[in-house]
Amino acid sequence: MNLLRPNIAAMQGYVPGFQPPDIASWIKLNTNENSYPPSPKVVEAILAELGTDGARLHTYPSASSQQLREVAGELYGFEPSWIIMANGSDEVLNNLIRAFAAEGEEIGYVHPSYSYYATLAEVQGARVRTYGLTDDFRIAGFPERYEGKIFFLTTPNAPLGPAFPVEYIEELAQRCAGMLVLDETYADFAEGTALELVKKYDNVVVTRTLSKSYALAGMRLGLAIARPEVIAALDKIRDHYNLDRLAQAACVAALLDQEYLRECCLKIRETREWFSAELRAMGYNVIPSQGNYVFAAPPDRNGKRVYEGLFERKILVRYFSDPILCHGLRISIGTQHEMEKTLAAMKEIG
């Protein structure tokens, strides 16, 4: 169709992790979802918002998601004007590119990390520059002054797992002429966060999601924390009713139940360390992770072989054909029972 913009016609589009139609019959460890249910208070809040006859659904939700901003601000230590709520953190990532990078301008990110950055840049018509990682987990060849409009830093890194030290992130903030976006999708599983840098540097944005640690991937809830002038700009370009009533009720309930969050994250971290140790005992190379997943390579460095063996046993993990990742697998950390079954299957596969 010759009416399409050339970059849209040429692009491939993002390919998300496989979602099997008979999902209940699989152990699903390929998209870093939380295998535990969300807080019971979330279900209560959704049912209360829905009511007995769904009457509230005939009116629009809060356009500003003000209550959510206030609850998140109280939790993270910011005024509501520093926070924007989103239809998943992907919406914020998209709008950051729309706000700061015009067609032909550059965005950068680490490779490997979240490949959706490239798709969003393609849609905008922005140029992409990627940087690799050194053996000590620093950005290889990062310039003294990065002149791109946005640099995305996933920390903890996905798919590999380590988090960047806050001191190093602060150095990067000083070296970026444009915005430094800290994608903290997995921060609730990590030992720390770089959130305080938002208060120190006007070019730092932190994005978060409720999809992973809060077990709300099906609700599509995310947020960003940045200086009020950045939030105001993002407010101009977001969909005006971007979060529906049920999602807003779920978000408030989830954020308020921090005790449940801590218990859930602790279980996942403990299982992650146990599973990593067991894989190492089998001869796997496992990168120390601070996310709810591990990147592990079998002794023969044939990630596809193990992926296919697990697939045959209806266990889904993530295999990447990228030459720098194809030697291993990214395995989400599920329940202890799920990981015991996965480990037993990997021992069978050998």
C-alpha cells in the first residue's frame, strides 16, 4: 500500500513472547509474568468498582488518574505533579520518544535490552544507536557526552539480569545531553533503585510497571516519575482516558498493599537463588540476576536445543536467535513447584 509512510511499510514490528491458546496446560516462563496471583485486595477493589450491575461503567473514568498519582506519590516520596500513570509502561516509553525525539533524531539504548525501544523509534522515524556491554557490566564505548535525544537504560537489565550501580547511573546522567530514561520494570525484585536521581537531575525519568511484581500484566498499568515540566509534556500527548475504571481501582489497591508485594517478591527472589544454584550444579552458566528471571546457558552453549526440549514438555521459556544471546535462555522465575518441574525437565534434556 503506497499510502503508508515508508518507515511503517518497511518495519517488521515487535514480536511479543508466545502466548499459547491452551495456557493452563503449560508452565509459562517466557514473558517474566508473575506466577503468583495479585493481592486479594485488588480483586475486591475491581468487584467493588464494577458493582452488582456494572452501572458505573457507562461513565468515563478519571482522565487524570489523580488518585493513582497521589497514592504512587505517597509510596515513592514525590508530589503527584511528578507522576504520570499509563496504560502499561510501554505507553510512557512511546510518549517519551514522541515528546523528545523528532523524526531523524537519535535515541540510544544498550543491546541487549528491551527490543521494543527499536520498534517505538521506527514508528517515530527516529534513528537508533546501540551500545554493547563490557565484561564488568558497563556500557562499552559510551561517549563522554552523549548527544542523542533519549538514552534508555533498563536496570535491572533484561534479558541478562544484573542492575547498574546507582553511582554509575548518576555518571551517565551527567554525560547525557538529552533525557536518560531508567526503565525500572524489575526494580521491585532488585537490591536497590535509582529513583532518587530524579530529584537530582532534570534529565532523568524513571518508568515502572505493575505487570511484574504486582502480578497485573493483564491490567496494563504503568507509570513514570520525572520533573513536573516533563510530566506536563507527557500529559499533553497521552490518550485522555488512558486507564479504565477497573484498572484504576486495581492500581490503587495494589499500590496500597505493600506487605503483599514484599512477601511475593521475597518468594520469587528466594526461588531465583535456589534455581540458579541448581542450574550451576548442572554445569550451566547463570548470570547473577536481580530480576524475576535468569539468563542461563547450558554447557554446550546450545540454547535452542534446551528450548525445544522444554517446549516438547509444555514448558515455555524465552529463546533469542540474536547471535549474542542464542547460547542461552531467559527463564522467568515462577512458583517453587513450577521451577522444580522445570529443573527436572532440564535434567532429562541434559
